Amino acid sequence: MTTKKIRKKDIGKLLGIWSQEFSVIVPSKEEGVAKMDRWDGKDISFLDWYRNTVVPSKDNFLPPMEKMFSFQKNRDGYHIEVPQDEQKQLIFGIRPCDARGIAIIDKVFTDTYEDRYYLSKRKNTILIGLSCTNPYDSCFCISLGLKPTESADVDLMFTDMGDEFLIEETADKGEELLAAASVVKEATKADEAKAKTVKATASGMVMRRIDTKDVGEKLQARFSDKDYWEKVAAKCISCGVCTFLCPTCFCFDICDELVKKQGARYRGWDSCSFRLYTKMPMENPREEKWQRVRQKVCHKFEFYPMNYDVIACTGCGRCIRLCPVNWDITQILSRLPGSVTSQSHK
Amino acid sequence: MEQVLRKEARKLLEEEKVDYIVGFAPGSLKFSTTPLITKEKEEIASLVINPFIVNNLAKFLTEVRGRVGIVAKGCDSRSIVSLIQDNQVVKEDVVIIGVPCSGLIDIVKVENLVGKDRDEIDDIALQGEKVVVTAGGKKRELPTKEVFFEHCLGCEFPTPQEYDTLIGEPVAALGDKELSRKKIKELQDMTPEQRWAFWKEQFRRCIRCYACRQACPACFCERCFVEESQPQWVSSVPQWQDNLIFQVIRNIHVAGRCTDCGECERVCPQNIPLRSLSKKMSDLVEEMFHYKAGIDRSAPALMSAYEHAEAEDLIR
Amino acid sequence: MEHKSEWEPRILGVLCKWCSYAGADLAGTSRKKYPANLRILKVPCSGRVDPLLILKCLRLGFDGVVVSGCHPGDCHYQTGNYRARRRIALTKKFLEYIGIPEERVKASWVSASEGLKFAQVVAEVAKDIEEVGPNKLFARDGD
Amino acid sequence: MPITDTSQRKKFLAQSNVYLPHIVVVDKIIEETPSVRTLHFNFKDEKLRKEFTFESGQFAELSIFGIGEATFCISSSPTRNDHLECAINRVGLVTNAMHRLSVGAETGFRGPYGNSFPLELMRGKNLVFVGGGIGLAPLRSIIWNVLDNRDKYGNIDIIYGARSPADLCFKYDLDSWSQDKTVNMITTVDKGDENWIGREGFVPSILEQVAPSAKNAIAIVCGPPIMIRRTFPVLQKLGFTPEQMITTLEKRMKCGIGKCGRCNIGNLYVCRDGPVFTYAQIKNFISDEY
């Protein structure tokens, strides 16, 4: 793997070069909410304040709402039109946990049937990672085999070394991206060593842990223990925060709309926390709150690994940080009989 | 205070006056608390009272089966009364452990003022009218008016009006109505077009996670109108038009029930200023019908009553 | 305004079947003139009118909604219109605060014998709505 | 348990976009019960009309444009493929709209999705079909499939029940199966009316009375969840092993292709891994989540 470097103040220039080919997306703030948004062509102040976004970058591929097609009825019947979506985009600053989240949901959207809406955006997007050098106290990525500086799921990885970034070219695409940029220099051995220290420090800052060993088996053993799940679910208020803001949650709903003879089919995020999610006219298999909480936990830590060999959690900590009632997955898992968990927080 | 509370809660469980205690325990994040819903006497020791007891626990009354001893701040106690008025909760099943509350600290305001996130702050201490924040080795004193939630600033009933036991002494209201309605005032000074544009932009950001509805004790419907499919009033995907209708109707539904606990706005992950809707609604209710939510549990609910002469100027 | 020439306001009248609906009928049979673009929704009582209905109709593109029921004291179900009054008055005020011009949502009391009043109310509503123009509140804008 | 070749499943996708429906035209409507009607329909596109194939047990997403999509099993048999049939129980938004359709109406169709009944496994075996209410719809497809190749299978028992005589679906099929000497057809209702001369009683108890032998047999069960839950213990009592019991499940679905998330039972998705399952596959979850 080759490494390069760039001065922090030149980031704007690099983004400028990329904007010629891509729609460049960077961390930004709207009404105090950190999100990934179209770069305005100037502002790189996010380098100072950015830790992570509220909504993970999955929304660039699976937006909260998207039009699947529009339809119209003419004299000779229905006609369907699919919106074209071929814009090339480049996301700068995605954190390793969110990049891993995308890699995890890729599996669903390519399984058996390709999901064109997701994959067309996915294939047209370059992911440029930014090492997480100031993880939150709610982060536990280390437990999921991920480092806050992991470069496996991005095309280029940037690591903050103070006045400069070290750039790792992790994919062929990455190399091409830097070819034309004169602001990018070769990194030295000393730079690499410096970055290594930064990375080690970052990993050391992730304090929270979960015990993932045999977690699937442990959950399976608990599956029918209603008392256990009722206790676990007691304070949950069944909102969609933890699922909507989870980098590995992908559930969606499909809904038609017809206003003034203009019809369209949309899809939008859905959540297993909602009672309606599984409701059928005569029956609801997950009517009770504890059943829905169980589904959420088991899906991530038991079922998803059974289907796709990976735990559907990246330890980003959003579900802890943003939960209205501070429902904490790390506490839940640590209470599973047989779990060893060291937590260092208040 | 906490000791008195724990003793009281333990007694309620031991004397089998209640099946559950609903209160606050320390959260797993700095400067946070989490609802504690328990039958276990051993867990009573973790009950806390501090300026971070943000949740409106009345929410849990409609779902916990059995008699409940519930820790209630001023706004929570009003929500409980409102639930009793609506026949959602039976008074005999509830023991209200009143906790006078002189205001809660909005951690987001602190974060913005000191330029650090919650986990980067070392200490936050409430000292009289000041909040002392220690971060990065530096101490900063902030007036409570700058760090309390806006709904706390304008709170009229910081001490529960309805309680079975009161922990500690009643406290005085901050009563800064103006500061508490700053955003509403700004909106009212706009033209209707500007206001519409404002809300349209706000609801464009809504992702319909329903945290606002789920956190709200006044939202106790078994099935919310947004979940109706025949007819389907609003789309299930977050189009701004439907997001806006959802929120407007939600506010009309909780009119006369909203006690300005501010939870809807606090829990919104997209920072939509929802209290500027709910507070305006309670102001309208008071102005037009001289009604305050959750004050008198024997009074009929706002929408199930009427006066012969009211709002006559609005309808020809 | 330019749009006035080709555009005529589309209005929904939500009418109580005991009074205002009959009033509308009377207006028709006695050939009182009122705007033709009024669609009528008959309801059993003004007390049945859900604010959601008003918003949904605006969402679907109606330029205005007028709710009409029996005069206070005359409700077929004794108190339905008193309850309606609370709800509709509050809704009107709240919608105004959101930024929906008050011209778009109107309420009136029209008895079965007030054909003329009905025609006047609708004409006034139509005139007010013409002032504020077509309802583009919920229009899709490239979302 | 053989699952349909997945490449086969992808064959009829519209322009490589799984979510785009084909247009089908309703050409006949049969009112089965006060709340159930069967739509006979065919593709508007000539080519699809000729080439479309599916297997018994598979399902499709039908849509009414502007209202939405819902999941239906294909209730006709692939051995009689001049048109497709779906039985529609009027329960929700989409199904109500489907009950307002008339002949000639256009609707959307995506599919076929899911796996199918294991014909290979069933060959040469005695077959016991247990159905309740509209649960006969998927069974009907496989029953006709089997009857059209009668010599490949052993004894056939069909035990079918509904709440009342008026709720019996596919009465024309029930008649023709009763008249078929190679089929043991048993019809029951929970509660009969004054004209009812047949059996009365819940399906599981009638099954216990009829007591088909488990030897060299396969039982295929479909009906309301409560019936399915109560039928399995009876079959076990009769000596059926979990591998010999097959069911087809219904869950709320949106995508039909294993993405939208809601139809899982444990790690299995009813749309992707089913809807046909052996009891062995789902027995760990069935009492809890189904």
C-alpha cells in the first residue's frame, strides 16, 4: 500500500479538483445537526469540529425517502417512469464505522436480487475515510473488530497528523484520484511512523466494550425468555431513533402516492421498533414492545451473522448517544449470562 | 434528597402499596439519566435526582401494568393529572412522588456554550443561579438562564401540584415568560409566507422516527392517525408535506394535554424546534379557553367541554 | 393578478346535513348565485369535522375549506357544534401560526332556511381566496 | 429441502429493476365468499404472456397504482398456465381496492418470488393437504399440480375447513375433488348452518379423527396462524416427523425479495427463504413469533 500526504490547508484545493468530476459531499451542519452534505466549494472548517454525523452516510445510498418510479394512466393504460440517478459522488470524511456499515448492508442489497436504487448510487460513489482520532465515549468499534482508523472499507483513508494528513491508497480507484493532484506529496517513513502513533492513540481512546464471543448462541438461548426481554425493553419508548440512525439498519417501507393524478411509488426508512412494521390485518407477530426489542438485538447479533457472517453493528455508539431514554446496547449485551464486559464510563 | 426519595420508594415497595417504582437512575453517558422501571428493592438504591432528569416518566404509566410509584417533576405531575382526566390512568393505581424542580440543564446548550461535546466536559455543577462547567482544565460559570431548557425558564409549576409525597421543599418558578417564548415571538413577527417557508424547511429535515410522539405522554393513542390505512391520511415515507401535517395534527391532538415538558423537542435527532409548536398551542388554549393542562384532575378534558359563549369572533 | 383570469378557486364545503347542507340546497333551488367550484362534503354534524380533514384537503390541492354547521344552540345532537367550535377555532388559529393564510380555512353557522347566507358565505370565501391566490402550500418542489 | 433455483427466480424481472411491476389485465373475477374474490389475470405484454412460468407455492406482489402493493400467493397451477389467479381476502388498504376492480382493469405484478413446494420430495409419497379458510389458495396450486400428474403420487387426503359454509373458498374445486375417486376429500366448517350436512369441527381435530398415516407421507399445511400452530402437534401425534411437515407462511411484506426486513422468523426471511418451510426449519421460533 502506498502512502501520500497533504497539508491540511490544501484540502480545499484537493476537494476542488474532485468537484470537477464528482458531486463532493463533506461533513456540514444544518440547524446544529452534523450531516453529510454537498460541499459549498470553500468551507473546510469541518476539519475542526467534525466528530461524526447524526445520520450515518448510509443515507447517501438509502435515503430516508426516495422515489422509485412515477406512473401515469393514459388512454392505453399505465405508464411507468423510473428516475435516472447516475450522478458520480465522492464522500469525503466518512468514519470507519460508517464505511463498515455500508459494507455490511451491501450484502443485503446484492443478495439474490440486486437492488438497483441502492447499487446505482453505491457504484457511483467514492468513499474517502477520515480516521477517527476523537471517538465518543459511547463508541465501541474495537469490540466489533474495527479500529477507529480502519481503512478496509474506503477508497482512500486520511489520517490527521496535526498540520498534515497521511493518505493511504487502499483501492485502485484511490490511486487514480490522487494522480492529478499536485498538492499531494509522497509520504516519508517518518510520516508513516507519526500516523501510526496517532492511530494507536485513537484506538486507545475507545473505552466501551461488548463481548461478541458466542453472542449469537447466548441470544438464542435467551430467545424464549419473555421475562428477560420484558426487563430489557422496559424503558424503550419504541421510537425509530436507534434504527434510523444505525449505519447497519436498512429496513424500508414502500408507499404509493397519488395527488392530482400524479402518481409515484416511494420507499422510505422503516423500523422494527414500530408496531406497525409487522402488523397484518388479523395478527401481529411482534405486537409487544419486548418482541420488537428482541428482534432488533437478535437481528444484529444473531440472525445477521447467521445469514451474512458478520455482526450487524459497527460500534458507532449512535444508538446509545442519541437514544431518548439512554437505552444502552452495551449494557444489554453485558447482562447476557456468560458475558464479560469491561466498561469504563460513569 | 435522593436518600429521602429512596427511602420513600423502598417503603412503597415493602408495604406493597405499589408493584413498580418508576424513577431515574444514572445514565450510561456523562451527565445523563435513564428511566428506571423496577419491582426490585435492590435497584431502588440507584434512584437519583439531579438537573439531568429530563424524561417525562408519565409516558410509562399507560403501559406498566400494576400500581406504580412514580417520580414526578412539576411538568410530569401535570401529565399524570392529564392522563387521569383522560381516563388513561386510574388515580388509585398511582402514587406520585413529587420532586420540586428548579430547572433542568440542557446539555446541548452547555456543549454549544463551551464548544465541547458532552463527553469532553469534565464536570457540570449547579450552584444557585449559576452552572459551573469544567472542561479541558478550564472552569466557566454560566448563568442558569443560558443553560436551562427553554421550557424550564417559563415553567409556572416547578413544584408538582398533585402528589402523594413531596421530596424536599417547594421551589419558586423562574417565570421568565419572554425568554421561554423567544422563538415563538420571532415566528409571530414574520409574515405568514415566511412562517410557512420556515416550517417547510424544518419538516424537510424530519425523518419520521416518531421520537417526538413516542416520548410524549399525551400521545397515548393505541393507533396513531398516521398509521391509519383506510383512509391513509398521510404517506408513510417522510415527505415534508406529510411530516408537517403529522406534527400539526399531533399538536392539535395534544392540545389541552401538553404540559410543556419539552421532551418532543429534546428527543428530536434533527433538532426541529417542535416546542415552538407545542408551546404556541398551549398558549392558544389558555388564551382562548382559559385552560391549563393537568391542573385539576376532576376537570373535564379540554376538548370534551365547551362554554356557551367562546371563540365567537372566529366563526360567522 | 394574472392568474385571476383562468383560475377559479376550488373550495370544499364541509356541511352539516341537518342545516347547512339544507341551506346549500335552498340556495340552489332558490337560484341564489354562488361560485360553482364548490365541492360539498356532507357530514352528520359539524362536530365530526376533524382538523385532519381540513389539512388533507389543502394537501390535495383545494384552495380553501369552509366548514359549516348549525347555529350554536341548534345542534341536532345538542352539543356537537359547540365542540366543533372549540376544535375549529383552535385549528384556525394554529394554522395561521404555521403560515396557512386564514382566508383558506373558514367556518360559519348556516341554518336550513339561510340559503341566502350560504350563498353569501361561499361568495365571500371565494373572493377572499381569490385575493390570496391558488393554493401552492403543499406543492411538490423537486423533492 | 430443495429451494427453487434462484436464477430461475430472477427470470422475469422488469428491465433488471426488481421493483418495477409488469402490467397485468384482469380478465375474470370469481366471488368466492363475501370477503374473498379470485382475480384471473394475464400480462399485457404478449411476450411475457407466452413465456412466464412459475412454480406452485411461489408468490407475487400485486399493486394498485396509487394505493400500494400487497403480497399474494399464486393460487393457480403452473400446469394450467393460460392465465394466473390470485385469491384476495378483503382486509386492508390494497385488498379493498382490489375488491373494487372490474374486468379489464390494469394492475401491477412483480414476481414470481420465493421458493416452491418440493415436488421432487413429494414424488411417490402419500400426500396430506390440510387447509383452512383462504389458506387453501397456495394448496390449491399444488393440489392441481399433483392431480394433473396423478400417477406420480400416492394417496391424497385433503382436509379443508372454514369458519362457516359461506366462508368455504374455491367451492368448484372442492366439488371436483370430492368427485375424484383418487382423492379423499374432507370438508368441515367450525359451525354449520341449517343447510349444512357435512362435518363440523376445527381442522386440527378433524385431522386427528381422519388420522392419515405418516408412513411414506408428507403433510402440507396452510391456514390462519392459529390453525397452523394447532395442526403441527396433531401431525406429530400421528407420527409425522418435522421434516415431513411442510407449511407455507404469510407475513407482512413490502419488497418480496429479502431486503425490506420485516418478514423474518429468526434468520429466515419468509420471502427469500420461504414461503414454503418444513416444520424442522421454523420450529424454534414458531410458538414465539408466528
